[in-house]
Amino acid sequence: MAEYLSVLKMSVMEDDKKLLSLLEQERINSLINIIPKGFSTLLDIGARDGYISNLLSPYFKKVTALDLEKPRTAKENIITVKGDVTQMEFPDNSFDVILCTEVLEHISPKLVDKACNEIMRVAKNFVVIGVPYKQDTRYGRTTCYSCKGKNPPWGHVNSFNEDKLKKLFGPLFLESISFVGRGGWGKTNVFSVLLMDLAGNPWGAYDQEQFCLRCGKKLIPFLPDNRNVFQKVCSKVAYLLNNIYVHFTLSGPTWVHMVFKKR
């Protein structure tokens, strides 16, 4: 029986990975389609491994891939730069098109305005922004077993909707908006969050690369079978409450992509 459950769990995990892969491909395809073409230069902020920079390189004479750690890519027309979106060392109006996706949700709330102002400063024509849509950052959060600190899933410390992005990029003209994915990120409620915290957040997103935001240590997966009776009761009640709650909430898209034009 134990072997069967282990195989079943692995099968579910593989299905989840396939679903995430399909959603990620849908997200990337959307970005490629909406990015304004016919310009010379593009800055890809948060380029990571340079995957999207490579896909966009045929459309621009020069692509600059920027991240906290210098991205790696072998394309001739791609320049890799180590840098921070909150203080970029580029002159004003340096790039025809700016792409910033899967970045702003990771920026400290105190620095989001500064990051957006920097993006607008170095943009010459267009700014393309992609973020998770209306994510409830309490859902799937983790507990660090070094400092007991609570962490949002995947280091997403900010949640966005179209109105918040319009306000952040107020000086720009909204050219287009598109939504990607279905089902959203999951919702929860204050009672389930409290009970899950008491239970140690056993089903949080521990498979993330981000470290604890409080102490900086690696987040260690919590094994549900290692909980005491009190924690098991708390997580069970939290799970039941959340199942009831989601029946009264509407699911939405997973990401929002917005194209702004500099006036």
C-alpha cells in the first residue's frame, strides 16, 4: 500500500509539472506575440537563463539581458549584464522596448515604485510588463524551520491587478492588455491561513528556489507525516474550510500582460 501511494504521489507530481510546463509555454508565447516589433533595441529585465532573450533576438538588432546574476547566452546580438532593476546603470531612453516579466512580484514593496520609475526612465518607446494576476500570496506559503518565519510562495511578495499596474506606470499610455492561463493561483481565507500556520504549512511551495526572506536559509520541505495530532487537526480543518471558501470565489487568469507606450 505504501509503495502504491508513493507511486501515485510521483504520478501526480509529474502531472503537475506537465501542467505548469504548458502554462509556462502559453505565457511565453503570449509575450512573444504582444511585444512590439520593428525596433532596434530591447532590454529583457529578469532574463535569468536568457531563454526569452534568445527567442526575441531575431526581432531586434540588439538585445540586452539583465539579471541579478549575469545571464549566460551565446547569441551574437545579445549583451548580458549583471544589474538591479531598482538602480539600472543606463542613460535615459536607452532602449526602444523594455520587457519586464516575472520580476515585480519579487521586488520589496518599498522598492516597487522605484523599479517602475527606472523602467520608464530607460524606455524610449514601449514597456511590456508581465506579472501573476491577483495572486493570493497567503496560499501555498511556507514555514522556515530555521527561524519559524512565514514566506510567500516562490518569493512573491507583491500581488497585482490591472488597476495597480496602470497606477504604477501612470505616465505611460496603455496600449494593450491580455490575460494568460486559467484557474488563477488558488485562494484562501484568514481562518485557513491561521490554522495552516499553526500546522506548520505542510503543503506549502517548498519546491521553490528562493530562500527564507527572514533568515536567508534554504526552505526545507515539511513532511506531513511528521506532524503531531494538533497540527494534523489544524491542517485538516484548514483544508475543509478552504474547500468551502473556494466554492464562493471566482477563478481567473494566471497572468496579466500589459503593453505601455511612452508619451
